Amino acid sequence: MMADAQQDHINFDVMFATHNAFRRDLERLEAAAVAGKTDTPEVRAGWENFKHQLHIHHTVEDERLWPTVQSKVGDKPEPNELLREMEAEHGQLDPVLTAVDQALATKSPDLIDRIKELGAVLGDHMKHEEEAALPLIQETCTNADWKNFAAGMARAQGIKGAAVYIPWILDSISPAERQKFLVNMPPPARALNKLFWESRYHKKQLWKF
Ligand SMILES: [Fe+2]
């Protein structure tokens, strides 16, 4: 059944904020590579966190989001094709992530090219998801479906994960974007973030070189 967009509008702010955090991190990695400074513990920790966040994001999308959308669209060919593309694009990321890892480990002269390649594959995928998959979700899913998916994300992160995920998203974003993201977080998480998580996160100085 089609959801009534007027009455059951899904808010994608958390998804956009997460995608933008991936984009921001890859810019930081590239800046470190251009400066020849990818060896600092802070840059390495930033990269490890990036991979961890990306893994959780795509695992929960693959396990909880695409199957829900699939159940709504039935056997209609076009949306099914799009869902197959989403999963396939997630699969294409593994080799380019490994290539960056190898280039970092071997101090390869093609490190910047490998980072640009990852940026292109991930950037194209997120743009495709934002421009095609999110409108399909808006059209076919309910707010309750989306909240279910968000709950799956929260479960995958756990409290320890949230303590990093929330300040990581907020890192360097505008006050307006910050507000838009935080209103979607549960009040206890917002309070803990304000009291402990954000200052703890900033002490790590991820990506510093
Ligand atoms: Fe996504």
C-alpha cells in the first residue's frame, strides 16, 4: 500500500547528516595524503573510525532497510532493479576500501588516486541513494518502517557506539545542521553527548596531522 506522503512524511535528516560525515572524512583523509601526513595516530584513528561507521551504516541498510522496501514494492521491476543496484554498490566499496588500506600501509605513491577512487565510488553511491532510493522509500514506506530501521541502527551502534557516532556526525557541522540532527536523537543520548561524549570525542583529535 502506498503511504500518504502528506500524513506520513519520513524525515531523512539523519541519513543526509551521516552521508555528509563520510564525505567530510574523505576530504580530511585526502588533505592528510596531500600533505604526506597519513602516518599520524590521529589520522589513522580517523580512518579506522570512518571504516567502522561505513560498515555499520551499510550492514544495517542491507539487513533492515532494503528488505523492508523490497517487501513494499513486491515484484515491480524498476524498484527491484534499484534495490539490487543499492546492494551491488555497497559490494563495490570493499575492494576500493582495501586498496586505500594497502596504499596507506605501503606508503604507495598512488595513495591520493586510491582515495579519490574511494571518494568517487562512495560519492556516486550516496548520490544515487539520495536521489533515487530515498524518494522510493518516501513513496512506499511509513514513518514506522523508517523508525524501525533507525532502531536497528541504534541497536547496531549500542551505547558505546552512539558515544562516538553522535559527536562524529556533529564534528564541524553548522549550528543549523547540528540542530536538525540532534532533534532526531533520543533525549538521553543528547544529554550524554552534551555532558561527556562530545568532549571525549574532541580529545581524540581525529584526523589531526
Ligand atoms: Fe545511506
